[in-house]
Amino acid sequence: MNDAEPVLEASTSGDVLTLSIHQATINTEDALRMQNEFRVLFLALPKNIRTVHLEISEVLAMSSRGFETLLLIHQSCVERKISLTVSKLTPIFHRLLSRMGFLRLLKIEDA
């Protein structure tokens, strides 16, 4: 993925912000870009947003910085009292989240 392409795609509908990650591997560089993209999005977030829906449809592997980014997204939502739901996980990534203990933090929506 080149530097010009965003890691996160965002759209809003009513009070829901949908963030999509369509990349098989999130390396450190991608994760840093994703953190920056998320921070910019969250700074401009409309006040009516009550839910962030994170779609992880193609991710198979993620660097530790990528997991740090998931924690940043989770913590940002908690601080603003915004619900966070994660969906469209590949079976491989679901197992990885389970091993890393993220299933206790994140609300996973089955596809």
C-alpha cells in the first residue's frame, strides 16, 4: 500500500461512524498512518455520533503498533461515551484478537 492511500475509510450515517480497514497486513508504518487518520477523524467528529463501527474485513496480521491503535480507538470511544463495535473479522484475525485478550475489551459483532 502506498503512502497516499488511507488505511481507514470512514463514512457516517445518522449517529454511526463506520471505519473500514481493507488491508491484509497492518505493519508499523500502516498502523501509524491509521492512528493519525483516526485522530483527525475523531477531532472532527460530529457531536451526534454515538457509535463507532469498526469493520476489519480483510486483516490477517497486525503489528504491535496496530494493536496499540485498536487500544487507542477503544480508549477514545470510552472517553467520549461512544459505543464501539468490531465486525467482519476474518477467522484468523478473530483468533489473534482472542489470544491477545482483545475479546474482553471489544464488542464483536458476528457477520
